[in-house]
Amino acid sequence: MQTYLNAYWQRINKKTVGVVAAVFVLILFGDSLLPLLGHFLHVLIEVFESALEHLLEAALGLSPRQAQIVLFYSWLFITIYLTWQLLREIYFTMLGLYETAVMRWQAWVESPKMVAWFRGMIMLSALSASVYLFT
């Protein structure tokens, strides 16, 4: 019994245990944990933005409002660029997956085993229709 448990614990890696624990915690406490994480992230971004605003004010001599406008449009263009790159990556990945799926489907449909299976299904459906019409 002890050797079985030792072999079992050696097969489990720390990443798997971490994922299982994280999913368990999210299932139990997700309704309160996710808003807390979102609030923490929001506060972290606000602190970072505030530091950048003060840096722009001191380095370039901008007013607080001008620094906010510069940061807003900078974040806007960075977000648009990153979203564009992410969407391109997703598009090309999905296109590759679609082409692979189409090639596998065509190979499966054109295989001799599939042709024989399809003929058998056609004969079975013709027999079923005939029996149904005669009853």
C-alpha cells in the first residue's frame, strides 16, 4: 500500500496540484474573490497612471489635465494596437485549425473504410424505408 502511494505522489507534479487547488478555490470563493482581484488590479493601474501623470507633469511641464489627456490617448492607441495584434493571431490560428480540420475531414470521407460504411448506411436506410412503406 505504501509503495503504491509513493508511486502515485511521484506522478503528480506541483503544477497539477496548483491548478486543481485554484479551480477548487474559484468554485468555492469565486463570487467574492474575482471582484476583489479586479479591484486590486484597478487600484494598481490607478497608482501606475498617477505616477506617470506626475512624471509627465514634471518632465514636460504639462498641466494635470494635459497629462491625463496624453495618457488617455497613449493607452487608447496601445490598446487598439494590442487588440489588433491579438485578433490577427487568433484569426490566423483559427484559419490554420480550420484548414487542418477540412483536410482531416476530406481524408476521413475519402477513406475506403468510410466509403464502405456510407454504402452500408445507404443500404440500411433503403431497407428501413422499404419496410416502413410496406407496413
